[in-house]
Amino acid sequence: MPQARYLRLADQIAAAIDRGTLAPGTRLPTHRAFAERFGVALATATRTYGELERRGLVTGEAGRGTFVRDPGLPLSLGMQQGTSDGLLDLVFNMPGDSGDPDMLRAGLRRLATAGDLEAMLRYQPHGGRPHERRLIAAHLEPSLGDGFGPLDPDHLLITSGAQHGLAITALALFKRGDLIASDALTYPGFKSVASLQGIDLAPVDSLAHAGGVMDPDALDRLCRTRPVRAVYLMPTVHNPLGAVMDIATRHRIIAVAQAHDLLIIEDAAYAFLDPTPRPSLLSLAPERTIHIGGFSKSLATGLRLGYLIAPPSRIAPLIEAIRATTWNAPALISGLVAGWIEDGTLARSEETRRRDGADRQRLCRDCLAGLAGLPLLSHPNAGFAWLPLDRGLRAEPIVSRLKTRGVSVSGAEAFATTQAVPQALRLAFGGLAKPDLTAALRTVAEEVNAARAQP
């Protein structure tokens, strides 16, 4: 069978990029101009550009056109490991504390002297051991909202991290071709889950005044025109913007979900960073909310333990998805976390992470103070920030230059659900020693100012 014309054209452009004939940053012709140059239909030109974008060779930018990507930068910087070896890493948020190893040693000693150590060597219940589910439920109750509770531990499942919770939600409750609404900028891990499951994501505009909070009216309009099945949200400490949704907007989102019978997927991975949390979506609409979180950001990124809270009608398929993927969360890790809940270690660690995040936010703002006119978006306790660039500036050349200077950052591509990617830098600073962080952020400021100074 002869190869489709759009694929032949995509191969031709890809070869030119590989040879260097089309250098990184080259603006490609408009779709219409491309169609006229090659004597093809406009639809064929659009499919060609779509194929090149799928291969990671070009990127579309709102109001500016389509540009050749730098092949030296990974397609989803911020999602793929091993991309910043030897660099000052502002890509991965890896919060930590000098006392963490001692915390682990104490936890392991406690487990080693426990009477039920042998039980950890056997298969566990798919949803987690009942007493550990009770402990986690009791720990979470105060953060879910005033008046919520008690949280029934039978509605809580223990997962191998929050990412696993997202994955089993997609696997158990959705099918290929389903449509889920999400923010225009959202967590890359959920984008990966949706892609693997064949789920389509529909971006929803944010409220202009709220720094990235989803606009309920825009969600309603989307649901009136497309068959949306669910909405994915991070209402408390949004990643990557750090926004916290106000109570009125939470109620409006729920009203839209009820009107269109949407399932709500509430990602609470960073919610512990907010010291005075608003009522969770779970507390306001427990009958239609899947609430997902974990302990990697509050304890250690390598300790993969999470939880998922769901309505009773959803528990059985979710347990089946756990059985099909991991059988059960590792008993050793769940035992450690349960012990840290009981002795107060987890609560202390959460407070330490909040204080450290606040210190790093202040350092970040001090280092970037010279970038007059650029709004830095973040939560005051988060280990990451979002830096939108001036109109006309492109993120990719800045990311590339920073890499040559020993600093690894990510642009917006990994987070965007829109076809046109906004021009911004995402800075993650949990994990770097503060002197290194200072040096890295000052380098970022220098390169952004250098880009702004260019004609």
C-alpha cells in the first residue's frame, strides 16, 4: 500500500531537520502556504504538521506559528528522567531534608522489632491492610474540610503512589475515546496516563483573575458541545501554577458536574502545603469525586505510597485495577508510613516541607527580582514556580541556552493540553542545596533578561 501523502511530506521535513537544513527555531510556513508550496490540500498540510508535532520535531505557538524544535532537548522535559545529569536540576521537584535518612532508620528499626514482621512477606489485601487504611483515613479527615467525616476507611484504597492512583482510575473507570476536561496547563503525569489509556483531554480556560483556576462557565460550555465524562482538577495547590481554588468556584464546578453528570478527579498531591485548606471537592460532592493523593512530596519521593478515596459504587473496579497492576502496595512502605502517622513523624515532615517551600519561594523571588514586569506564579509554600515570558519571547531558546550553562529547566510543553503551547518556564527547586539553587535561579534571570534585550 503506498504511503499517505502527509506521511511522505512529514518524512521529507523530518529529514531536513535531521540534516540541519531546518535549524532549531526555524519558523515553518503557515499551513496554507505549505499547502500551496507542495500542491496539496490544506487538510493534508494540517495533517503533515500534526504528524511532525507528534514526532516531537516541531511545536506550535499561539499567534506566532510553527517552529522547529531543538532535537537536543527531550520531548517532555520534566517527565523523562536522565535528562539533566550533571546539571543544576530545576526540572524535578524533589523535596528533602537532612534529617530524612534518620527518619528512615528509625522507621526501619521500629518495623524490625514489630511482632507482625512476617506478615509483610505475604500477599496483602489489594486495597491495603484494614488497620493502615483506618490510620490514613483518620490522618486525612481534618484536611478534607470542616464537617466532613468520619471518613469510612472502606472507601479508601492504598496505592503505590498518587501516580498509581491516577493510573488505576483511568484503567478502571474509563475507556479508549472517553473525554476528560482538564486545565489548559495540568500535571504531566495525568497527561501520560490519559495518553496510554487512549483518553482525550479537553482544555478548559481559567478564570482571568485567579491565576490558573478553572472557569466553571467554560467547563459548562464545553459540556454542552462535547461528550465530557469527567473533569480532572488540582483545586488545592495546582501543579504547575500553585493556585488554590476559592470556595465559591468549587461550588460552581460541582454544580456543573452535577448538571452534566461528570465524575470529578481531585488530585491532592500538593494539598498538604496549604496550611488552611478549603473544603475538598470530595467533602462537597462525595458521591461523584475520586480524591487522590500520596506521601512522596511530604515524606520522600522514593517512598511510593498513595491513597484513593472513592464512592462505594466505584470501589470494586478500582480494587480490580490494583490487583491487575501491582496486586497490592508494598507492605514494607505502607508499614513505615503507618508508623510515621502514629508517632507524629508525618505531621512534622509536612510542616518541615511547608517551611522549606516558603524559604525557597522567598529565595526565588529575590533572585528573579530583576525581571521587572514578569509575573511569577506560585503557592507561598510550594517547591516550584511558573514564570510566564514576555509576549514575543520563546521559551525553547532560553531552555537550550540554560542547558549550555549547566542549568536544566522545563518549558510549558510537558504541561500544556492546548495545541498552542504558552511561552513560560517552570522552575522546580525542591532538592537543590540553597547555594546551588541561588546560582541556578540567578542564571535563569540572566538568560531571560538577555533574551528580553535582543531586538
